[in-house]
Amino acid sequence: MERTARADTQAPSAPASPPLLDGIPSQRGPLHPTAPVVPVAPEAPSAAARRAPRPWRLLPTPTGTPFTFVYVAVLAVTSLITEYAGPGLVYALHQGSSTDVAHLVRTPVLVLVGSALWIAGGVLSPYAIGLVLVLTGLERRIGGARTAGVFLLGHVLATLATEVPVGLAVLAGHLPDSSLHRLDYGVSFGVATSVGALAGLLTPWLRWPLLAGVGWTLVADLIAFTDPMTNWGHLISLAIGIATWPLVRRWRRARALTQARPVAR
């Protein structure tokens, strides 16, 4: 006997959900609830958008680069003092902050810090503009405290590398006693060190032109022989900055990992 099926046979339908009663909480919902709505995450910015130039990041801000911002503000104040105060007062301040041999022997910490608060030529000098750009770029990559450390490292070591030979030459009788009171102040040693350190964090097509341009300028100043001790100090400072490449690169990696780590709530 052949097996046959009726054409009008229909599959049994699912039982209908009982109606909900008014005024009774916690009632069982429908047997077949609708699918939950999954929120769609916002679209991440494209790689081209992330690589788009942001020129405003070249300048310091109170929140993004607090060390550079405060330091530049202090230098602006001291530059105004240099510009508008009386010549006698300005000379006394510069002389009291000078890192000459006589001051380094008596008050080394005071003059090493004080000499970094003055810019030769004011806030519009090349060193002032270079300080703003270089310290901002370095601080955005390794942080404020480490940027201050790199700057002070070059400022202190290059000062000692240029002033200690002067003291020894005076003791040996090769220089007069007046060389012990040579006026020496400014931010140039720290800036040159920061340039050398920052170059190690840039891409090669920026790193080598920067080092070549700055190095050629410093060598040309040395060849001119207008201030050989200071010119040697600039080259020494640049070399100190280059020597920090392994350290600043490690700091940049650590800072990137810290910023990428999610914050626990």
C-alpha cells in the first residue's frame, strides 16, 4: 500500500503566548522574544587620518607638554627682564647665574640651575625657537620628567666639559686668572642635547637631515673660532644627546605601552 500525504496537511503551529495581565509584575514574556539589538561600535579612524599632519602639536600646551609649557613661560619672563630692566641689574643677574669656574666651585647647583633660566638673544632668538620645537617634540614622545632629565644632563655635562679645562689651564698658567670669571649662561647646551636625543626618535628621512644640518652649523661656528669653548660645548652636547638614543627609545616604548593600556574602573 503506497504511502500518501494529504495536500491540506499543515505543520502544527507554535502555541500562542498567554496574554499578559494588568497589574501583575514579573510575568513571563513571549516564548519567542525578538533578537537583542547589538550596538555597532563607531568606525575607527583610517590610517590616513591618523597620519594626517597636526601642526598644532609642534607647540607646547599646559596638559600635553606641561614641562615645556612652564619652562617656556619662565624663559619669557626672564627675557622680559633682560629687555626692560636696567643694564646694571641685568648684568648682576647674569653674573650671579654664570657657570664660570669661580661660581662652579662655590655654588655649583645654584648656578647650574640659574644659568638655564636665561636665553641669549631673547625669546625670538634661534635657540629660543629651537627650544620650543625640540622640547615639545621630545616631551610628547617620552614625557615631561624624562625630557627635563635629558635637557639637564646635556646642560650639566657640557658645562663641566668646557669649564673644567679652563680651570686646569689657569692652574697650569696657560690662561689668565680672569678666565675663571668668564660670563657663561644660556640654554644652548640643553637644546643641542635635546636635538640629538629627539633625532633618535624620528624616522630616518627626518633624523639624518636634522643631524647633518645642526652638525654642520655647529662645526661652522667652531671653525669661525669666535667662542671656541662654547662651540665645543655645543658639539659635546649634541654627542651626549645622540648617546641617549637607547635610553630615550626605551622610554618611548614604555610610554606607548602605558598610554595603550586600558584604565581599570
